[in-house]
Amino acid sequence: MTTELGPPHAAGNDDTAAADADATPASAKPAMESAGETAADLASAAHDRTAAGIAAGISHRIRSGALPPGTRLPTVRDVARELRVSPVTVNQAWRALAAAGAIVARGRAGTFVGDNPHPPHPPVGRYQRLHPQSDNTFRVDLSRGTPDPLLLPELTAALRDLGATALDGLSATYLGEAVLPELEAAVRADWPARAERLTILDGALDAVDRLLAAHVRLGDPVAVENPCFPPFLDMLSRLGARPIPIDLDEQGLLPDRLAAALAAHAPVALLLQPRAQNPTGASFSAQRVRQLADVLADAAVTAGTAPLLIEDDHSAGITHAPLRSLATRLPARTVHIRSYSKSHGADLRLAAVGGPACYLDPVLERRMLGPGWSSRLLQRVLLHMLTDDTARTTVADARTRYRARSDALRKSLSRHGIHLPRGDGINLWFPVADENAAMISLAAAGIKAAPGGPFEVTDHPHTDHLRLTVAALTDAEIPEVARHLAIAAAAAPTYRRVRRP
């Protein structure tokens, strides 16, 4: 499961820019600048001296044709000197422009305007690649990442209870509490640590998106698990942020890799899933939480690196691993998210979010300019399901059955010589010789799986994987599915592919 931590791809970073400048003979520099763009020209185009202003100004010149494709840009140091800002600020703008395809780095030759800096169609996001819009013609679908609808609590009793409740106070005012007091009390009862603020948002992805938008800026480095849930990478891409991959094992993030990332990149945030990690199923051990907390505390003292910690407990309710949260050791830096989509129903669109006021208040203030709050009617439904004995029993039964299905598939795979670690949740991270060949092999058998590529933070992982969702897999299907998975795992491509180191 672990891979080597390599440096992220960057366009025109400060070290490279300096190397480019030093490697260019003095006699050649004037000719090169006259054929390209001067630092003064770029400085005059900057809207302001922030990374966003620099990126916006250069992007405008590219779109207007003032900077045609192939134009050589001055070094980061030259632009920074002209603008009287830190090279780090210009480097952030360069990275964002590179991520948008506007500029491209060509090693020692320098950084240039891209050949097609503004393609007519935006690139397809990882999440869309994971779930393309196509007719489902597969007899077995292991690609969805969603719970078994038959194992979700019924809504009938909750809606009946809702109908018997006086609703005027819920539906007729804009000025009520954003969170039902009874629901907040129920959620706080087993929250991992004391939360200065606790609110309800429209699902885990909504919570992560709002937190990133409030606290991550253009070009900021953000540490993520590798492999990682694809929507997180899409969000960072749209913000112009840089994902910093941190490898993990069955117990979660590797402490030494986290320490290296903190020292090398000083990320402003760390985005992680503490249990049933998607796609690997990894869950924090108590020892791992202590190790990671020590690494984070040491980095804050020695290097001044104190990132916002965003924990996405996306499968709360259907996981067997106990919740082990960094909030128990670093409460002033951790925002914890608990989603109810997989345990109680995705259409509730609800997640509880708790943490320090300094991180959540900007989110709540911005939200008041939009939806304001999550439906109190739906909050009432969730409250009923969290406190109703029948609903609680249904969720507990689902947890047991998901574990049984996952164990049965692993046991069946072991008969074919494939041994997978016992993760948690509804997904398995399945190693294959070649992703595309494995997908084709399974498709021929009428089985659909999720490609592993969208989960990988790095462009060239050392091994290929598929993500398998076992939530709705029946006992009768498991032996045959395991047989086809074993065949797919060994399927070789029809072409020779060379992996990059």
C-alpha cells in the first residue's frame, strides 16, 4: 500500500528558476529576454501583489493574445524582484497557472506560455472519471462506493414522527437556530473531543469544500492521503492549491512521511479520513494517533508549521474500528466531520461538523449569504433516526453485514492466492498488474469496478489498483466474483508500458 514520496510536479518553482538563470550564459540572457517577456511587463499586468493578483494578470494577458503560445517567461526571482514580493508568492501564481494549463515548465530551458493555454473544454475531474455518465449494463457493480439501500433505516417512522411534531417553529422562520438544540446535544454526546463550535452542513463533501474555500488560498500546499478520495483532489485543483501526497499503511498516515512533508512544504492544511479510509479501508490505531500528533506538535514548535487538520469520518455508524481522532490531542487545530450518508441515507445530505471557532466561524458567516442552514425538517428526521431503537438496530445490523461480506470476499480471494489486509468500511483496495487490462477483463465478465487512477495523487504510481465496493455483494455472487477478480488481477496489457521511477 505504501509508495515512495516524490516531489510534486511544479512549474517554474523558485529553485528551478534560479537554476535556469544560473545555467544561462551571460551573453545569451539579453537575447532570450528580448524574445520573451520581461519581468517589468508581467509586473505591470498584476492586479495586485498577491499570488491571486499575479496569476489573474498573467492569465488575462494570455487570453488577450498579448502573451502568445511559446512566449518565454522571466524567472520567478526576476518577477519577485520587480514586484518587491517574496519568490514564494510568485511561485504560488506560477503553480496555479501551470495547473490551469496556461504555462508549462521545460526544465533548464525555462517556463513558457502553453501551446493551448485555454482549452475549449475544461479537463474532466477525477470524480467524473470515477463515475462517468453511461448506461449501467453490468450484472455486478462494484464501482459505486455507496451503501446497500436495503440496509438503510426506513424513513417511514421518522416521517410519521415528523408529522406529529409542531412544525411552525421549524419551517416559518429565517431567524431560528441553525442547528436543532436536541440534535446538537445528541451529536455532542459521543463527539471525539470538546468542540468550541458544532454545526450541521449538507454532507461531508459540502463541509470539506467550505472549509477549504475559507482557509486555503491560491497556490497553498495541502497535505492529503495517498491514495486519496478523488473529490478532495478536484476541490484542491479548482482552488489552485497543491496536493502534497503522504503515503499510508493499514493504520493510516505514515508518521515519517508526514514529518518529511511538513518540513519540505509547510502545508496550510491536512485532509484525512481517520477510519475506513476511502479507498484503502485503513483506520487509525491509538499508537498512530499519538505518533502523528507528536509529529504535528514538533513541526509547530521547530518550523512554525501548524496546519488546519480536517478529519472526514465519512462512514461513521457502519465501521467497526473505534473512532480515533487527532482532535483528542490537538483540539485547537482539528475540525472533525461526521457524515450520516452511508449509515442513514445519502438523501438526508447531512453531516455534523465540530471544531475551533476560528476555523468554523468564517464558514458559518459565508454560509449565511447562501443557504443559511441545513433544513431543520431533515435535522428532525436525523434526530429521530439517531435516537429510535429500531433505526439504531438497523444501522448496527448493516455494520455487521458489511463486515461479513468484506470478510467473505477476502477469504474467497485468498483461495486464489490473493491476500488483502482486513480494512474497514465497504471498500477494498485491490492490486492488479495493469488497471486498464483488469477493467477490461472484469467488463467481459459483466463486472464493473472503479479504476484506481483517480485516487492516486501522483501521476505514476508504482502499482495499479482497483477500488471494489462490497456493500451490495450477495453471498451467492462472492465465489464467482472472486474468481473473475483473480483473473483480472493478473491480466496483462496488450502493449508494453514502462513505469516511471
